[in-house]
Amino acid sequence: MTALSIVVAVLCALTALLGLYYALRDLSADLVLLGACALTALGWAVLGAALGVRDLGGGSPPDRITLYGYLLTAVVMAVGGGWAGLFERSRWGSVVIAVAALVSLVLLMRLHQIWPGGFA
């Protein structure tokens, strides 16, 4: 899980930096930024599926509702940020994507604080 979490963290950070770059350059979200947002959502979905398989295999987390709530929120943030960036054709669409990626990164850090040791 740790390697997958690192991949998701890198995706979130790169998407946030790319969104910030687009906002500072006064660019609207294009397919590169929207693709980064989609990759972030896909990374979260893969992490959620891996944690679900681990949960079914017997390694249950102490509080399933909070864990899956965080995972669902992260996926919704990534998809919602991309959705807003797609329809907001100004620099603010890029800002929304950057903020959504930052929130997803904070959610990932918070997951590791709540469940140390790779979601034990």
C-alpha cells in the first residue's frame, strides 16, 4: 500500500502544481490538466480498490466508515475538480483543479495519520 500511496501523492502534487502553473499563466484547463486530474481520480480509485480487497481478505481497519468516507471524498474531489475545470473556461477552473488536488493530498496524509503503518 505504501508504494501505491506514494504514487497517488505524487499524482496529487503534480496535478496541484500544474493547476497552479496554469492559473498563474492565466490559462484555462486543457486536456493536459484534465488528464492529470483524471489520473489522480484513477489513482484514488485503484488505492480504494486495493484497500477494499485488503479489507475483504481479513485486514480490517479500525473504522471502516471513516476510511471509505475519505476514499470516496478524494475521488469525488478529483472528479469534481476536473468537472469544474472543464466547464469554467477561465483561470479559475485551473485554480479549482489545483485546490481539489491539494485537498486530495491532505486527505491522503490524514489517512496515514489515522491508520499508521500502511492502513493497518
